[in-house]
Amino acid sequence: MTDQGKEVFRDSIGTVNEEGKRSWIYPKKPSGKFYDYRKYVSYFLLVILVLAPFVKINGNQFLMFNVLERRFNIFGFPFWPQDFHLFVISMIIGVVFVILFTVVFGRIFCGWICPQTIFMEMVFRRIEYWIEGDRGAQIRLDKQAWNAEKIRKRTFKWFIFFVFSFLIANVFLAYLIGSDKLITYITDGPMAHTNTLIALLIFTAVFYFVFAWFREQVCIIACPYGRLQGVLLDNKSIVVAYDHVRGEGENGRKKIRKGEDRNALGHGDCIDCFQCVHVCPTGIDIRNGTQLECVNCTACIDACDHIMESVNLPKGLIRYASEDNIEKKAPFKFTARMKGYTAVLGILTAVLIGMLFLRNDVEATVLRLPGQLYEMKGEYMISNVYTYKIVNKTIEEIDDVEIKLIGLKGEVQLVSGSRITIPEQGLAEGTLFVEIDRALLDDDRMKIRLGVYSGDELIETTTTSFLGPHSYR
């Protein structure tokens, strides 16, 4: 390790210098097998991220997180406020999946799947390479005076960053309010919806700040996931790791010299070229071991493999491996902890699937009007007043809806009309009276069942309480 016997790197993060100021990272443009794989994965996920709000399944937006109206769509399944428990289970499943993935493969989610990393490394960083050049050119540009070249390049880069931030903000807004509403706002013109325009500009400013300035600090400082690594990882987790046994040898690493027998001198295969450091997007030295800044992006693997190939040494000095594999040559083993997380994930998934199949497309709630007691209608009839809400989760209007008593004689009278129409993906609400013969009451508070019918078809049932005088039976 660098400064063997010392662990100074653990006392500070790679993006802060000794004076406590921001140390700007200029990562070298990566290339290699793993980087190509990451590009394919990233482009695929970028397409999904951009199109998901605009793709519809059975009329439902593929992904939507409308927090204000508490309406969520996940993979085309709509979740209303009444389905909040299903949404919570879905989120828990996502968290358990990420935890299981981290226990097995470390922080690979951050380097390969996280939207922050994908946009930063595969969009904004590539724009930067295109305009300003690779690592060396960027460092020289940063150090040079503000001449015409620097002003032109920086202004152009910042403008392109702003445009992409604005586009990302629009996509983000489509996730929040729905793509149909966003398109309506765009066609109506920005001045017709000034509040939305202000929100859009705020989102644009946030994304611009993140990708133009804060950058890798999001992964290092703001995101709590990096801290979870210390809890979730163990010696059996497969992470991007430096093979210190092979790389250091008995006498440590050493610059390569032509014709020198490194094995005889007791030096490891690491030639101390620092290419793994220069290519790292968070500015760490992977040879110091697993660190919270590492996002498992594999850029150091590609850089090291290229150097090893150049000096005729075996590849894999930096590779996906566990600590046990490096030190003891132990193969991967599915541990009891991994099995436990897998079992929990399987149980939660089965519960969610079962609940989704049992969920109704229509949900009704009937509640007694607060503060209202029963009312006598004539000598025998007892009347209670209720409010009702009927939610239609489908994309088709439901008409000719009627509410009836189930298993008990009596009448249900709506305050407004005798039939209800429930709009698509909307709700119908109002007031109704339930009248029951006093002789049918078992107690002063009795549970009754109400059925919601569309024509002759029963589409939903609900229960509520019915108040009356003390039973005289």
C-alpha cells in the first residue's frame, strides 16, 4: 500500500485537500472491456429513464411518483392512497434487493445502475471530454488564464450542461405530475403555468449544480449508501479489489525497469504507474483497499489490465474479488446472511404479488357522518346518514353504479340521484342515507355490508356501522 503501515487516506476524503478546500477531480477518460459493458448498460437505462414517464401500459404511465396527489405508478400498476401499503412493500422490496446486491457484489449498484452515476459519467463527463479534452488537457485549461480559448470552452460547456439539465428537469417533472399533464403545460405555453415553470427552473438549477459543480461529492458526502458499505460488506463480498498479495510481493511495489527480475528482488506486479488513480472518478487509490468513495465503476480494472498487458504481466491485478479470495484463494460462497436476505426478499415479493392479484379495480369507503345520530322515520324505520367515496383505478369510466344493502332488508338513498358515474382513474363521492327496519337491528351499533353494483354486477363490497335505539328484542 502507499505509505505502508499508514492509513492517512482514512482520515479524509479524496476530494478535500490538506487545507480543507475542494480538490477538483480530473479523471482520465476510461476505456476497456468493462467500460464498454457499462456504456451498453448505461445507454439502455438512459432510454428507460427518459421514456418511462411517456410509456403507458393499459393506459397507465409506466412509472409515476405523484407525491402531491399521492398517486404512484410502478411498472404500469397504479397505486392510489388506498394502496399505500402496497407501495410501501414495493419500496421495502427495492431496499432489500439493493442490500442483498451490496452484500454479494458491493457497491456495484452505484457504478452501474445509479442515475446519478449514469448521467455524470455517461452524459456530462463525456460532454466535458468532447469540449475540453482528456485529463491532461483539462488540468492545463484550468490552470491557464481566462483567455479567449478558456472563455469559449467553458461558456460552451456550461451552456450545454444547462440545456441537458433543463431536459432532465422536464423528464423528472413528468415522473412527478404525469407526462400527459406535462405535455399539456408545454403546449399551453410557459406563461400559462408560471408555478410549474418556476418549479421546472428550480429543478434545472439543482441538476445543473449537481452535475456541473457538486458531481462526485453526491456519492461521497450526500448519499448515505456509501456509509452502508461498512455495515453490509464482509470478507466474502465481491468488490472491485486490488490483489495486494500479488501486487505488493515481499518488498512492495516498484516502478518497472527493463530487464529486471522483479520476482527475484521480491517486488510485486504493481509497477506504481498510478493509472488506476488517474482514471478514478472519485479520486481514490484502490490499492489502499475498499473505501467509502469507491462506486465499483471498474475504470481502475480496465486501466490496470491495459498496463499489465503492456508490460507482459497477467491481467487481473485489480479485479472483482472478495478479500477471502485474494488472501486465501477461497471461492465464492453463498453465506447464511445472503440466504437470509434472499429469503426475506422472496417472502416480500410473494406477499406483494398476492396482494396485487387480490386488489380490486374499484375501492369504496362508506363512513357515518361525524356527529350525526340515527333518525326515526315513522314508527319503525331507522335512518343513518353516510358519506361515500368510490375510487375507480381503471382507465375506463364506470357508469350506472348503485349501492345496495347485502344480507339485510332496507333501502339506500343517494342525496343526489339514484345512480353514480365514476370517471376513469378518478373518484365519485357524496352522501347517502341507509334505512333499516328497527325490528332487524340486533344491537344499538350493528355492522352492515354494502355492495357497489355496476348494473347487475357486484364490483366492490364495504362495511360500516349502523346506529339505532337499544334492541327491544
